[in-house]
Amino acid sequence: MGCKERGRLLPCRSSWGSGGILLLLLFTAAEAFSVGVGPDANRKARILVLGGTGFVGGKVCDEAAAAGMDVVAFSRRGRPKEETTAARADERHPGSITWKAGDAASPKDLEDLFRGDQFDAVVHAIGLLLDSESGFVDLNKLASGSGSVPSASSTYDRVTRQTALGALEKFHIHIANRKEEGSPLPGFPFLFISAAEAGWPDVPLGPQIESIAPPFLVKYLKAKRAVEFEMEAMNRKRAMGGGGIKSPLPRCVIFRPSLVWTPSRPQALLSVGPFYVGNALGVPFVDRPVTVEALAQAVTAAARLEEVQGVQRFPEIDKLSGQVSQ
């Protein structure tokens, strides 16, 4: 179709103009929506791993970098003395790992960490099995997957609750103040490594078992549950539209693994074997152990999947670990 001018057929300027304006408006609206709400696929995801040199945290760093993410590994020791896996030294991976030293329990260190950076996700993998008040602190080097030795101030409350809730608060403020609203990872995930035993109140015989548990284990679980409580509350508020566009709430994901081990340390089978047997026999308060490789893959996959939030037990960890490359 066209418009006649002095006997010639020319494009109708009025039709082209209105159509062009309409297309421009639609394009602009689509761009605004994609930047403000949808993931930004034009850059790599940047993920902060607290406890990035630990047994679990170190493997999360490896898997996230292998999946193409740029990783900041934050821990008291900074860069590990030795490259514990080929992935950390392999420059062929599409992602990267940057090592930073500091204390996650220090508000100033956390403030410095978040200032001037652009994190799309945070993983909290800080933890210890036997704290300074347990009476078994010297055994932690043997019980810990990373061989860490807790300091006198390393209590369950400080190492778990204070560091996790402090990081969650800082991350919430961080994403609200971002100059760039879009993110390669949907929902700004905050991923917390808890423990299967934190769910004892919800399983048959769980409360009875906890009632006879040693005091240090009760304190350990209390710290984990305090973090879980705040994360679940944030998810409920998020589901109701809390936070809004200007102050989005993080998507909280809670991992509850039982014992975490690796096939590269076959001696660990002595401790995890009974848990495999107990779970296979249907003991309700015994969850099947998971490998650190599967757990790290599950964390990496969950960061990318918007529908994943809340508690993830070993069946969910198994499922997610198979989706890390998808």
C-alpha cells in the first residue's frame, strides 16, 4: 500500500510514522521490563562464597567457576596454600575465582566486601562441627572436612548465626542499591548450608532423639535454625510482594545435607556408612549422606533456577546436582 504524490506511488509517511512509533514504544517497554525484572544474560554471574576455602565452600567455588560464574571466595585464610583441585588452577574454565581474606563476623569486613562490587548471589558455607565451647575443640581438625581449628571466639552462634544473618542483611541492602537492576541469576539467591538434623522437629522420633543429644549438638542446631527461621520469613514476605521493585528481597534457599563426604577420602565411609544403612532401613530421623561434589553442584544449579527456594533435603540435592550443566 502507498500514497500517491504527483502520480507516483510513495510510502505513506503517516502510516510509517505511527507504526514506527508503536514499534519503538514496544521495544522500549520490553527493554525496560527485561532490565528491571528479568535476568541479564549479557554478563557472567558474580557469586560470593562465604567460607570459600572450606570443605564445602571450596567445592562450591570450583563448580560455580566451571559453570561460567565469576566467584569471590571469602574466608579467614584468603587464598589456600595449595590448589586442592585442578578446577581452581584450570584457566580453561569460563569462570574465575578471586580469593579475599577477612572475618565474616565483622560488620566492617562485610561492609568492605560488598562495597563497590556487584554480587548476584551469596552462598553461606561457613560452619564448624565442634566449637570452642563444645569441649572437643581439639577433635575439630579430624572431624572437619577442611581440617580447620576454631579459635577461642568461634562459637556456633558467632560462626553460623551472626555471619549468616549479617550477610543476608548486607546482601538485601546490596541488591537494593545496585546501579544495574538486572541479574543473570533470577531472584538474587542467598544459599545457606544448614544440616539435616535441623529438621528433626518435623520427623517422627526426631524430637525424642534431640532431647538426648549432647549439649554442643543442641547449640549447633539452634544456630542453624535461627538462620533458617529468618530465611523462611523472608521467603514468605517475598511471596506476598514484600520488598517491591526498589528493594527486592533475596530468594532464600536452605540446603539440609546429612553427613557430607567425598569418594576421594574413602576412609570417610567408616563414618557415613551407618547413615546410609539407617536411611535405607527407613529410620525417619536419619537422612542419607551426600557427596560434597553433589552438594556443590546442587548449590550451583539452585542459583540459576528461579523456582528453587526454601528447604532442600537429600532428594532435592540429588535432583539439582543433575541440572548443574543445564
